[in-house]
Amino acid sequence: EVGLCVALYDILEIGEAHLYQGSAAQHTAVEFRLVIFRPFVGQILTGKVASCDMQGVRMTMGFFDDVYVPTSALQKPSR
């Protein structure tokens, strides 16, 4: 419920690696920061319409091609 992760910004800390019995995987605690796309309600976005139907509009924004806006979230009057 945070938004869309666009990129890893940086790694702040890498902890010790741990191996657990019965697992060949390495487990490491990592602290990092992300670039998140999370528009606020009412924000105006610029994109190109990829498709539309009675349920809403699917847009492409260049960096992400699967933005969906339901009919209920479109500005009035929209049809």
C-alpha cells in the first residue's frame, strides 16, 4: 500500500549474512531507500491513453505502462 517502486535509490546498511540449518539460502538484513511513485488523490498526471472501456482508462506514462484509472476517479464530466 506504499506505491509503485520505481528504483533502488541507495543502500544504507548491509548486515551479517546468516545460513540457517536446512536452507542453502543466505539471509542478510539490508537497510535501503527506494524511489516510490505514489500520486496523491486529485493529482493531475500526464500520460498517453493506451486503452479505455466502461470500467476506466489504462494509460502509459513512459516509465510505467500499466496505470489504470477507474471511471469513478475520472474528472467530471467524463464519459
